[in-house]
Amino acid sequence: KVTFGATVPTGFEFTAVQEIREKINAYDCETAQGKVFFTSNFEALPKIHQLRSVDKLFLVIKRLENYVYDETKEVELAKYPELAKSLPWQQVEEFWKLNRPHCKKLNRFQKEKLKERMRIRKTKLSESGKPENAEDQMNFKNRIESLEQSSEIRFRVTGNRVGKKQSVTSQEADYCFGGHVQDATGWKVDLSFYNVEVLLDLGVDSLMVALSLTLFSLHHRNISHFGRTTLRSTIAYNMLRLCAPQPGDIVVDPMCGSGSIPLEGAMQWKDCFHVAGDNCKPAVSRTTGNVLSNDNCPVEVIRWDATRLPWKSGSIDVCVTDLPFGRRMGSQTDNRILYPRFLFEVARVAKLGVTRTCILTYDRRSALKAISQLSKFWSLKRTVCVNIGGLRAAVYLLNRTNHVYDQDFIFEEKRNKYV
């Protein structure tokens, strides 16, 4: 029985706890800002790697609550040798071997670094006239395979400091603690092509040492064709989970972008019918490419106008979408017109008293104004504040009311009432 941890999109900690309790025999679940901690056994490791709501996974080696940082940097760094020697590194290495099949591949940053290092190496050899050794003669693909299949431990320490209360910076802590870890374990240091990552978290009033179980974030899954504002797959899963799709439901994303939401839904809720659409032709092409790259995932991709959907009235069950923020895409002036028109059109195609709609936006003022103007069609059930790349965005969960849609209503004639 060990303590695992996971980083989650800030604001969705409660959905991560729900998923962990459903899929894993875990207990003692607790949350912090952007993190979830839970206790389980080694046999649950394969299931832990199948979690969809988390970004990164780690094994907690030691966690010190109510930790007091010394005001002097030298005194604080002097505590690290004793800390490194007191940790059970032999057990950590055994657990790393158990976790090794789940994180063999290099991440894309390591691959780019390897390609650049090979290019510089060949340039120096050609200029000096020295002969190439066996490692230099290997091509890029073979070098990646040799690094991924190597059983030799190559480690680095990655620090993260929360706030500026601590007397040491994350770089100083990395350098000092990493040297003492090497003295205690004898592991080889490799800052670029590492297969063991030790995490040193310097909290406001806590200190944690952990072993990373994933070499890259899990939110990169499913997407191979990226756009300017591609939504992370973990956020897409959490939004879908808020709507709780049921077998046989029609799940629609009217502004699909790169298709993160419909792809995640089709992989996790296979008993539903998933449809994606967008008004932008490149977005439709990106979504189609991502669908084909994921073993032709069962997602229907259509080009349409989100304010004039080609659906019969009262035909869809769930609507989940990422609205334009008004920063990289569109503007807040456009949002004041788009948001109410979009919600009014979704109210037409939604089933009375059944349809759940989940929207994500940074322009909270325009969204709340549109919801209040269309309150006879939509009731606001939940608001979740999330962090999207440093932006304070919000997720709104809406339920369709029993108010009947007026077929004779012409939006343009009553624009002043809703805009």
C-alpha cells in the first residue's frame, strides 16, 4: 500500500476523485490545488495509468506537511543530504521496474533534443575529421529504440516552487538535492534523456519528494493535428463527465476545433452517438485527421454553422463545446452576439427537460449575460472555475427547461431583447 498522486486541471479535482473511486480500489482520497492524492496497492498500477481525468501521475516517496523553511538559504540546503539519505531508494528502484512498461517511450521534447544533439555531433565530426563510433553510425530511429529499451537508470530532479516564501529557488534545490540523490543511489545523471524523474515539490508550507510515473503529460493523447487553441483531452473528459452521457445519447460538439471532445467521448462512452462540427474548413480537416489517426474512431464530422444546426427540434441529448475565448479566436464583441445565438439554437434542437449542455469559455461576462437572457430555456446547474494556460476560465453546466421552443420566433427581429 503506497500513496499515489496525480496532477489535474485546476478546478476539476472533484471529478478526478470520482473517477479514481469508480475505477480503482483506492481510499484516503484527498485534494489540493491542482493535485489529487490517494492510497492503493501495486496491483492497481495498470488501472491507474488508464485514468482519463489526470495529467501526470507520481508515486509519493515522502511528504512533509507543515514544513517550515529556514530563512537562510545555506541552512535550508544543508537539510537535503539527510533527506536524500533517509529515503527508501531501493524500494523506489523496484517500483520503477514495475512501472517501466508503462513509460518506455521518450517524449517529443526528448526526441527533438536527441535530433539536435545528433546534428551537432555529426557537424563536429565532419569538421574535425574524426571517425564515427558505433553509436554515431546509428540512425535517429535506432537511437530512440536503444534509449527506450535501456535498463540503465538515468535520472534527473525536477523542482517546482509554489510562491516565493522559500529561501531557495527551484534551480538551487534541483542542483543540491540531485547531487545528494546521486551520492545515495549511484544513479547516472542525464538531464535530457532520463528515464527516472524525481520530483521535488516546494509548497508554501509543505515539502514533497515523488517519483514521476509518466514521462509526459497524458493530455497529449488522441491529438496529432493541432490547431491554435486545441483543447486538452483531460479537460474534454472532465466536461463530458459533468454531463454524464447515458447509453444511446446523441452527443454533439457544434464547435469542435481539433476534435478533442468528440474523440474523448467516443473512446470512453462507446454506447453513445458522437457528432462533431465546425464552421471553419481547416478545423473540420483537423478533426477528420485526428479521427483517422485514432483507428478511425466512430465520430461523425460535419461542416455547419453552430447558429443554424442541421438537426430536427428536440433531437440531441448532450451538447459539450469549447466556445471561442475572444483572444486568439474571435473577440469579446463577437461573443456578445455569438453566445446567445448559439444557446438559442441549441435550445431548439435540445430535448425538453433532458438535454445537458456544458460550455467552456474565458469570456464569462458574455456567457452569463447570454444564460440570463435565455433563462426560460436554460437553467444553470453548476459553475466550475478552471485554469486554462494561466487564464481563469469557467465551465457552465446547463439543463434544458420544459419551456417549449417558439417556432415562429425570428432572432433578428428581436435582437435588442437578447443582445
